[in-house]
Amino acid sequence: MTDEQLLRYSRHILLSEFGVEAQEKLLAASALVVGAGGLGSPAALYLAAAGVGTLTLADGDTVDLTNLQRQILHTTQSVGTPKAESGKAALARINPEVRVAAVSRRLAGEELDRLVAQATIVLDCSDNFETRHAINRACVRHRVPLVSGAALRFDGQVSVFDLRDRTSPCYHCLFPEDAEIEEMRCAVMGIFAPLTGIVGTIQAAEALKLVTGIGETLKGRLLIIDALSMEWRSVKLERDPACPVCSTSAATTACPSFPSAGA
Ligand SMILES: [Zn+2]
């Protein structure tokens, strides 16, 4: 690290759990943030400020006036511009050292698969189940840890699906794709502005911990936040042994450098 980097990241380096070594892991890491909206905004801002070396910010939407109440990457001046480009400009102002790739398309198919395979960590900050399941499948396939967040009205949820550990559940274990889940989007439901900041910031914290290997993550737990009563609780998640996404591959391949908890 250069002298300037040692200064910029000094308050991380001062942490006994962190030090120069963890900061260097962040600089070498590549994070894929899917969605540059309410969750992706604080998540990407913290990842960039904290010095994650490479960020890919993907969003197919353009900035709308109704976004500005909570999507803090964007400004009044950026209304009408692609969110990924507006976000990239904001991240460059926070930390010009971070390499940011803006993808102004809704990620799917081969492109999503390729970007997940290249990433150290994936943050699902999207707003629809189709994308969430596609991200999960790619993360399971490539054994890339996934930090998943959701926020609606006053209710937030965060979890980590880390299939480097064969005992870990995946997103599909928790929310089966064929289940009758009514898609509720904040476009019609309303959302408490700082809740997206709380959830997105937790996603950034979990991502930084996963990359550096410090602390305990939300792997195998779902954190549930009620911002109206400000009650937080976490529930234990079990892997579904019949899950069509993670069961077969989980039984045959486990990362040798990441032994399961029971091993
Ligand atoms: Zn699963």
C-alpha cells in the first residue's frame, strides 16, 4: 500500500481484527452489486469508501424523481440518467482509486453468470424474485458468497448464503421459486427511507467481513428488522436437502479450503 492508502484506510488498519492484511484483501477483492437503488446505494458507497478494489454496479433502470427519497447514490441532477452510470460517478467522488464498472442492463443469463464467476463477493440489492433466483443459482454454481437484502415498508431482511460451506443453505432453500409469493414492490407499497440504508449498510458490513474473513457472518441466519418498533431478531436457517439448486452440487463438491462445520 502507498502512504496515501495507509492514511485513507488508517481507521480500518487500527482495528486489531483488521490490520494491513485485511485491508489488502479488500483492495484485491472484486464485488458485484446487483441493483443501484435503495439497498445498492449505501452498500456500494461503503464498499467503495472502505477500499474494495473493484466494483461492478449493475442496474437496468434510470434515475426517477421518486427514487431520490432513499437512493442516496443519486442526486436531483441525475434524474433521467442510467442508475449504474450515476452510481459510478458518485463512487468516483468518494474514492477515485476504486475501479468501477457500470452495467446499465438488468443482469440475466450468461452475462450474470460470467460476472458472478469473476466476483469475490456478490450483493443482491435487486427488487424482484426472478433476478434474486438467477443470482442465487449463479452464486451456488460458482461457490461465490452471496449477501442478500430486502426492504419493504418498515420490514427488512438480510442473510448470507455462503455455499463454500456445504452445510450452508442457499436463497432457494429459504424462498422456493415455485412458492406462491406475491411480488410486492416498493413502486406500489411504499418504503421507509432509512430502512434501505440500514439493510444496505448491513449488506456492506457482511461483504467486508466475508472478504477479509473476520468475525461471524449471517450465514445460516436470517436477520429480520422491524423499523417501526426497531426490533431486530435473527432466525436460524436450515438447508433444504431436496433443494433443486444447491442439493446435488453441494453433495458432490465442497471447497477443500473451507471445511464444513461438522468436519
Ligand atoms: Zn438450496
